[in-house]
Amino acid sequence: MRIAYLDCASGISGDMTLGALVDAGVDLSAIQAGIDSLALPSCRLVATEVKKCGFRATQITVEHEPEHKHRHLHHITAMIEGSILTPSQRELATAIFQRLAEAEAKVHGTTIAKVHFHEVGAVDSIADIVGSAIGWDLLGVDAIHASAVPTGTGFVQIAHGRCAIPAPATAELLAGIPLANFSPEGELTTPTGAAILATLVDKFGPLPPMHIESIGYGAGQKDFTHPNVLRLIVGESTETAAPRGVAGDTIVLLETNLDDITGEALGYCSEQLWAAGALDVATSPLQMKKGRPGVLLSVQCAPLDADALALVIFRHTTALGLRRQTLQRVVLPRRRVTVTTPWGEVAGVSATLPDGSERFTPEYEDCKALAAGAGVPLAEVFAAAITLKSAE
């Protein structure tokens, strides 16, 4: 699987993304052809090799005639729809602008249709976003990963006045995205960069195992005391592939040994873990020091939820420490279905096996309620639900 990794050591912006894509080998003339079809006023992308604190990078500058337009989302989507962009490029560019519009609408308390783009509706921002969409499509990767992203500190002047960094729309777009502990003075991550991350990135974390094919460096416009560069690493994943027909993802496993907690407290903690988004919660008996009986608490979760779930464990158990592992998981595709039995409807999950066959698991609570209401054995309701699903 071909993957790309965005190393956002100095944040991310639209022009940094575009510069990194071009530096990694994407044809600038192909991007320019797509930009030309947007009917923007004499818009030209200029690539220049620059140095940032001694490191070379490609800087993209958007040259265009002066204009003073402020566009709505429908104006920009109409430009994209009328262009020569491929369907995948149009879809990606539109998706990025849609995320921007959603963020702007939320922070300004209005609707997406009424959002009045200011900075991101200008020619250079449109060129950055659409150009990046074209570039990602031409790069041809199967997945995009990224590091945690710093925002910078201080204040920035926008159309609505002086705002603290991160700007309101940027902060909204970064919800759920890990932020890095790096806080120089100035804006490192822009709304455009945050929208690109929120729309494109599949996973956040360290550099994944891969054979590197190319590395691109995209320079930001500002100079800091650190290299203001976005690094794009492209290569072939060396992670073990999941079996055909089975999806793979990354999870975090949290574990702790407990020998001084009541069963009720452990049960309550499990309930809180499920409510906080755990993928799985399990307990196993242990024999601990001095012959004391104990329990192993194991919690599986998404990487972004690990810190919050660790806090739940510390808050509701006697744990003094946790073991934390990042693991690769394989999962079967699944869907929610409902079957109608002689006693009523039963919901359940139908999983698709690698050979294409399906395995249906009825919901216990549904079967229990129907069995109690009809006065029939629970096993009879389970068997009927499975048989009826198999006969479909």
C-alpha cells in the first residue's frame, strides 16, 4: 500500500502543502492547468527553491491580478464544477471547502449557505486548496498519515479583527486532531491547512513503517527561528497487510493489574469506559504477589481516545500505572440488520467473511425481551433469528 506522511513540525498551510507536493514530484504544470480552468484573474503558480534556517524547500507563490471579492461556498463550488478537474479532484476540493464552510458557520453562528468567505475565498487561497486537491490526486497514495500539529501562539489579524491563535475556524477544524507541544510566537497552522488535515488524513501519529520513495519539503512564507517547512514523505507501507476482504486499523491497548478493588467498583469502571468510547473492555483473573487474587483490566480503544480512557481508569480504579501498546488490528466488514421472527423484530450485526459469506449475530437484549414476552426459551429466539437471516 502506498502511503504519504505529513510531518507538520512547523504546522501546515495551503501553500506549504502545495510546495511539498511539487517538491515530492507532482507536476506543477498539471496543477496549473487545473487552476487555469477555474477562470480566476490571471492566476499563476510560481515555484521557487528557498532555504529555511539552512534547509532547502520549495515555496509556492500565487501571482494574480488584484481583486476585492468575497465569495460564498456556492460561488467556489460552481467554479470547481465548471473546471476541467477530474471527478476525484473536484470531489476532494469541494470536500475541503465544505469542511471550511462548516467550521466558519459554527464559529459565526450562521448557516453554510450564508458563510461569507474572506481570506479563504481569495484567489490565492482558492488556488492553494484546489491545487492541493489536484496534487494529492496526482500523487496517487492509498492512505495519508500525519504527525501531531502545532498551532503557534499569539494573535493574528483577520477580516473580523484581532484573534488569538489558533484562529476560531482553525481551532474548530482541529477538533479531534492531536496538537503538538510546540508554541513559537506566530501562526503555524492556518484554516486552509487545518481543513486539509481534517479532510484528508486517515491516521495521526508517528511515522509509519515504510520504504521511502520520495520526500518533499514545502516552505511557509514566514521566517522563524526554526525551519518553517512541511515535510511530505511518500513510500510503500511495510506493515503486514490484512487478509483479502478484511480491513486493518490501528488501536491502543491499555492494561493494568488490580488486586485491591471491589467487584462493584470494577463493574462501574467498565461501564464508564464503554460510555467513553472504548472498543472493548475485558477482565481476566490473576494470581498476584503474596498469593492475592487479582484481575487484569484490558481496554482497547482508538488512538485518539487513549488519553481520555486512561483518565477514566485512574479515576475509577486503584490503578497506579498503565501499560500502553499500539497494535495493528484486522476487522471484518459489518453492517446493522434487522430480521422479523414469529415473536417480533430482532436487530443484530452481519459480518462479511473473507470468502464472501456472512455471519449474523443477534442482539441479546432483543432476543431476551422477545423470549420473556412470549414465554419461549431464549435459545429458540436466537436460533430463529439466525435461521431467518440465513434464508434471506
